[in-house]
Amino acid sequence: MPAEALTTSGSQIAGPRLKVAVLMGGVGQERDISIQSGNCVAEALAQAGLDVVTADIRPDNINILNAPDIDVFFIALHGRFGEDGQLQQILDDRSLLYTGSGPRASRLAFDKWASKTAFDQAGIKTPAAVRFDAETKPGQLESQLAGLSNRYVVKPLRQGSTIGVSIVDDARSAAAAAQQCSSEFGDCMVEQFIAGREITVGVLEQRTLPIIEVKTKNDFYDYDAKYVDEQTQFLFDTIDEPAVRASIEAAALGCFNTLGCRDFARVDFILSHDGQAYALEVNTIPGFTDHSLVPMAAAKAQISFSRLCVRIIEAALRRRSPLQTGDVGGSGTRLAAVGDTEK
């Protein structure tokens, strides 16, 4: 298969091949999905003509970071260690170049309470919520929840892929579910259930990708709907009102920038029946298989999977040197300006 032209905003990776290490696996409950994402990214970058190696990385095995000839690390780890800022901090401490958000933004995005607090302070609407931790008594929580909602969403503060999330119908059940969630996953929160449509927006280099509406036969877009159920629908162009689309896109960029994210991310919302978008969370390392939401939205914008991965690499490279002139790493790869041929 011929390699695609590596053009991004008027630039092209030229000269000796750039060497990229794709980091995947990790130790979280999303390990299997991470390996799928990493393998897809590696294949896409290899098709684009880059020199690619892969590494199943864990806190007790980060040997790939000692390789002297890697130009940039593409992080494809989801969940704990890879998405919570730990790996990013290690890379920063070693002055290594990597894709995606830095340690602080990663920590904020991975902690749903911290990100919710940041969104509220920035004026971005989120569902009302109460935090539950080891110091909270179930009876106290039940009292706090009274009048908050008639349905509740219970979720761990630091998990991805909706792991540990449940929906319950009354305050007493919410308090019991929070206690169970806390015992299994640590600190959690109970959130007001917002009836509406599940919406997700990819952000790529400070621009929003086409909005996706997710429809599932399940109560919500849970792990099964994400990765198992083939009947889950991913729909484009379902929001007719220009003002509503614009408000969702503005909120997505607002979430992205409030947390200090960079390069790419995915922002999830509930769109209520009155057209109000409620921000749920930011995924700084969303799924990267060819069936994942960000690649799907990029394809709708006529950005192929391979070009999407290259654009993310180039966004990282800009942090080291100008695209047109910089010698960017151990392989001596240089970036030269050409015309944009993205179609």
C-alpha cells in the first residue's frame, strides 16, 4: 500500500524517517483497548512512512524511554498510569517529546471532580453533583442528594470507559451504589441524571471535529455499548439548530482549554431536551481504533486515520522546533514546507 503524503497545514515530514515509539498497554482496566489503539496507531504511522516501534509499557517497565533514537512518543494508553498524568510526568522529567496533554491537564481531566470544578468555575454547565469519599457517611450523602434529582448517576472519579458507572432511581439507592462504587474504585461522585442525547466532540489542534450523537439500546453509553454491542449507532448531522451546534462546539473548546489540554482530546456531553449541553468529561487519550469516535469524526472531516495520527505527531513536534526548519531528534528528521493536499 503506498504511503500517504504527510502534509499538515502546509508542512511535510521529509528527509530521514522520523522514529516514533507507540506506547500502549499499561496497568488499568482499559489495557486491552489500549493495545488495540496502539496497534492501530502504529499501523497508521507505518503506512504514512514513519519508522515505528511499539512498547507495552508499565510503571515497572519503561525501558523504551531509554532508547536514544526515538524522536517522539505517541501515547496510546487509556486509564490509570497512561492517562492520569503519571507517564506524562515521567516523560517531562526526562525531557522527552510526546503526544497529547501534559501532566497537569491529564491529572485534571482524569479526575472527574477536579475537571467538573474547573468547568463550573469557567461557566461551563455541568450536572449538579455530590462527592462521596471515605469520610462521607451514606446517610449524610442521602441527605445531600435530597431534591438534587429524581434519578442519579454514580461514577468513580478516576476511571475511564464508563467502568464502575451506574444509574439509579432514588437517593437511597444512590447512596448504596456510591458506597459500593467507593469500596471498589475509591472516591466517587453522585451526579444529577440529565435526560437527553449523548453527544461527543473531538478536538484537534484547537478545532472541533464534527459532532457525533451516540445512540445505544443500553441505559447509557457504557463499556458494552462502546466495545461490544454492534448495534450502537454513531450519527452525524443530527442537530439541526445552528445555535445549538455552535454552543456545543464552544463548550467543547472551553473544556479543552480550561483544563489546559493540547493536541487532541474528546469531550462528552449530554444534550438536554431544551437544547442545553452539559459537559461530562474530557478524554485526553480517547480510543484510537479505526472504530473509535475521534477517528470516526476525523474521517467525517475528510482526515484519514493515518493523517490524523501524523497531525498529532506534528503537533508534538512543534513544541520542539519550527516545522519548516527544525532538526527534531535522534534520526535527524527535518520538516519541510509544501502545499497542503489534504482531501
